[in-house]
Amino acid sequence: MESNTDTITLTAQCHCRALTFTSKPVPTTSLPLKATNCHCNSCRHLTGSLRGSTDILWPGPPPQPSDDLKQYAFSPRLNIYFCSHCSTTLFWEDNSTPGVTNYLAFTGVLTPSSPLPLGQNLIEWDAHMFLADTIDGGAVPWLNGLNPPSAAKPRRWLGWREKSKEITSEGYWPEDKNIFLSHADNLLHLPEKEGNIPLKCHCGGVDFVLKAGDAQRDFKERQSKGGQLPWFVDPESYKLLGSLDGCSDCRLVSGTEIFAWTFAELKHITFASDPTSPLPLDTTALQSAIGTDPRLGTLSLYPSSQGVQRYHCSTCSAVVFYACDSRPDMVDIAPGLLHAPEGARAERVISWSWGGKLGFGSDMAGTWREHLPAAVEEETEQFRLARRFPKNFRRVVKEQGAAQAVPGGSGQV
């Protein structure tokens, strides 16, 4: 994309388009703008994203709270601004320096006003911070290629950037490979009724439990009796599929370019306050319960398109579930809300589909993000190979299906 303009403006817009913010003119000579990825527990529980949050210093007028723009006190020095209708996270308000207020925009909501000069990048991610909070490295292994090959990889910090230990080795973190689980590690070794994973947003208004251990035992029993497993269940480990998503809708509501999802039957999710009672067992009943069942807390509903419901926390903005009428007994879960003891990736619960094609990566074609799908696909495949994992069961199914459609195809890559 070639352009002769000396300046551009940026827009930050929510998914439902109730809110649009425009920056001041930004000289193209100041590009790329620097962005930071935060992987701390608090950011993951705020956005629902495994990545946590990612932002740039906003080069525009400060946002003002309104009926459409809600403010949430994230910490004594940080506030979050998000759309009261669709829950899109838009800005941070940073009051860390006495007498100075800075505003930072989530990169997932940004669009430049015009095509960038040839070879120019809008954003350069220069740091990953708070890796120690993830325990297992979280999303970092597939986000080292966020920048085009001509730019440096983001630096990695265990805590605050420049104020904590930097990870300078070339390999993956943590360096102790004993912490990495086998692809077959699950929860079946635990006693009956154990293996519960808290599913909780930052403010605690959404407070559920994923009965992951019970689910794995249930799936194993179904299989032993000749029953069919749900499409998102690994037939060998009985773990839930974990997938990465590059779709524009998920990018906007979360504020982050690469979102992740895992999947569960509604009957395997219960209330933390009433752990013997599952959530409503189908998506129609779940919709009807919003605002009437106090056990759902601050869970709110945004109908993003016909037959599609996106659930979020109305207080802190966290993405919680994705549901659709065509899959009435299940929901997609934002894994950033899971509090798994083994780490952010919850690898005893989730079977991650690494390598292969990024879901909805084509949504980034023709935009400043168009290099991201190929980069993430390459990074995830290298991580899979380094850990000697077999191809994920869903990837095998997809590739075999593609091979059957192509004469002479083998289904392998």
C-alpha cells in the first residue's frame, strides 16, 4: 500500500460503533508507534485474552466518560475505558506520575486514516512484560514474530519492563523444560469431583467454575460406551480444544490482535457460589437468565450479529463467552479468565492447536496487520516442534479434509 501523505490520523472504534475517537495528525516519520504487551494476571483477567493487553500512547485528546463510555478502576493508578454496549476495551488512563495523566489505546481497535507509505509499519511491539505471572509463558511463544522481519523482536521481562529481570536467552521461557507438560497430561489422575478451574474476571463480578476434571471423566465414559465426543474434545487426552483467532470481531471486542478460545458444554460450567448447579444448559436459557438470575453476577450480553451472543462483564469489560444459536449446548470460553495452577495456558485442561492456519486470519488481509497470520502460524509450529508435540487432533481432521478435496493430497504439511 503506497501513500504520499506526510501525516495520518488514527481512529479507535468499538465493535458496535457507538464510540469513535480520532487522534491528532501523526507524522509518518514518527512511525512505527511503540507498543507493549502485558501478560500479567490482572490484564488477562481484565480482557479475557491470553495475551493480556497491548497498547500505545494515544496521540489524541483524552476520552471522557459518558453513557456510552464506561470507566473501571483497575488499580489505584489505572482506569480502563470501554464501551457500555459491546464491552470493547479502548483506553487505559494512567495516573502513575503525580500531576500527569497519560492515555493509552489498545492496539486492536486502531485503524489508520489512509494507507501507510510503502514499507512503513504502524505499530512495533517492543516488549513483553510480566511473564512470571503466566508460570508457563502464556501466549509469548507465538507472539515473538509480531513485528515484520525487518524489525527487532520484542524484549521479554519477568515483571515491569526495564525494572525486572530481562530474559535475554534465545530460547523459550521458562528455560526449565521440566515445567512443560506432555500433550497427554490431563486431570484424569485426580480423585472424582476434583479438577475444578476457577473462571473469574478481574472485578470478580463474573465468578464461575469450569468442571474440567468432571468433563474429562464424562468424555472418557462416553467414549467407552461408544458415544460420540463433541468436536472440540481431544479423543485421546479428553482435553478441550484451544484455538487462536484472528477475526476482526474478536480483535475489536478484546482490543487485542490475536485472541484465543477454548470450548465447553454448558453443563460443565457451574456457579462458584453454588458449585453443584450448572449454568443454564442451553444458550436460549442462558440469554433469558441474564438480569434475572443473581448467580450470573455482572455477566452481560451483547448480540453482535444474528444468532450470535457475546458475553462480557458489565463492570470491568472482560470477554467471557461466545455463543451462537447453532451450537445451543456449548460456549466458547475466553481462556484469560481461567485460573489454572499449572499456568496461563491451562495445559491440563486445554489441547492447543498449534501450527496450521490461523482461524479467520484472512480478516487481516490488506491491512497493516496482514503479516500477523503467517507469523503466528510459523511461531506456533516452531513451538510445537520444539516441544515434540504431535499435531493437534483438530488440525489433523482439517488437513485430512483438505487433502481429500485435493487429488493426490496427503493431509500432512
